[in-house]
Amino acid sequence: MPDRGFRNDMKSLSITCSLCKWNGLYKDYEEHLKTTHPNPICEFCGEQFDSIIRLEKHKQKECTKITVPCTLKEYGCLDSVCPVQLQEHYLSDIHQKTIVNFIRHLLSRGTNSQHKRMSRMNADIKLGAASPVMTITNENISTQMQKIYDTLNILASGIQTLNDDTQRLSNESIRLQSSIESITQEFSSLKLSIQEQSSFLDGVKRNQEILQQDLASLKQKVDDMQYVSYDGTLIWKITNFHEKMMYAQSERQTSIYSPPFYSSSTGYKMRARLYLNGDGNAR
């Protein structure tokens, strides 16, 4: 926790606003931000925020318009990358290839350096006998350099393997995407076929209902013909009497007609009419 003297020293410090050309004492800076910049705007993307802290967080982790140079720019990587996309960039094909080039550059530079040192050592040996200490030191350096080269070769091989895996996964993703599109098309065709079959079945169902009605009507006619009389007598069998009685009471169908009958084989054709609940005059 800063002591009082430190806080007083802080208040007397001169400061320049990061959002405008204002400069003054630190103790007046907060008031300046509240009055002049109540809703600071990101100068890169134009988005507005409710505080300086929120703006700084946006610049560090969220803004997609800010770019920074890649650390391997001089070895052929992209000139600039958005900070929020750095992780994705590090896994990209161009960055991986640049790492391989960088490692090869280190290997080449190390080999050249070792060659120059060996040349100087050979020259020194020609001028005079090499001491045992120098021989041991050179052997240690050669051993360490060889280990470094082996490690770099392993890293380069691993990166190449990662690149191959990335390409394989990319191809697999494309293949799966193509399969998904094909399955989607087949599903759409199947759905359309089901809809057509459903419409056809609906039509068949309606035709069946019509046929059933015609069959019931024909059956009724056949039943009526069984009771046709040609001597003036009528025997009338009323079916579904309870239902017809309810229709008559609700005045939905107040009367019903009997099957036709004849006064003689060459006489009049007649039929009776029955009011099950009366005709209104008597019940």
C-alpha cells in the first residue's frame, strides 16, 4: 500500500493523455478522462467503450484491426498479424514453413561457423603444435555442436510431420464436408419423396372414404330391394333407430322415408314417410 508521501508525489507528476494532446498533473488526469473522454473510442476499429480500462482490454485481446509484426518476418513470414489471431497464425502452414527455413538457416550458419573455426585451428596447428587443453576444448565444442545440430534436425523433422498432419487433417475435413453435403442432398431428396408418398396416401385415403360411402349406399339399396313389395303391403325394418330418433328430437332430420313398394306388379310405386318425433302437430 503506497504511503502518503508517495501518493502526493504521484499527484504532482506530469502526464500526457493517451487519447488526446492534453497534458497536466496526474491528480487532474482522472477528471480529464471523465469530462473529455466519458466514452473512449478505439482509434483502430472505431468501437466505443464506457471506460479506459475496458478500451485497453479491447486493444490487447479483442480488436481485430490492430496488427503486430511476426517474430519471423525477416525469414519470410507475414509482415503483420492481428494479436487475437496469433495462436491461429502460429499453427498456419506459412508460419510452420518459416520455422523450418529458420532452423535450416541456423544449421547452415552453425556449420559455416564451425568450418571457419576448424580452418583457424588448422592454421594454428600448422604454425605450432596444439596443446592438449585446446584439443579437449575443441572436442567438447564439436560434441556440443553436434548435439545442437541433432536437436535442430529432430525439431525440423517434427515440424515437417506436423505440417503433413495438418495437410492430412485439412484433406480429411474437405472429404467430410463433401460427405456432409452429399448426405444433406440425399436427405432432401428422401424428404421430398416422403412428402410425395404422404400426398399420394392422403389421396388414396380420400378415395377409400368415397368408395366406402358408395358401398354403404349400395348395400342400403340392396337391403331395400329385399323388402320391396308388389301387393300393396309394406314391411319396413328401421336400422339405427336410436341414432335416427336423436336426429329427429334435435330436428336435424325430422323424418325418414321407407323403401319403395308397389300396389301391384303393374300398379303405383309408393313409399311411406315417418316422423319419429312427430311432425309438429302431434308428438
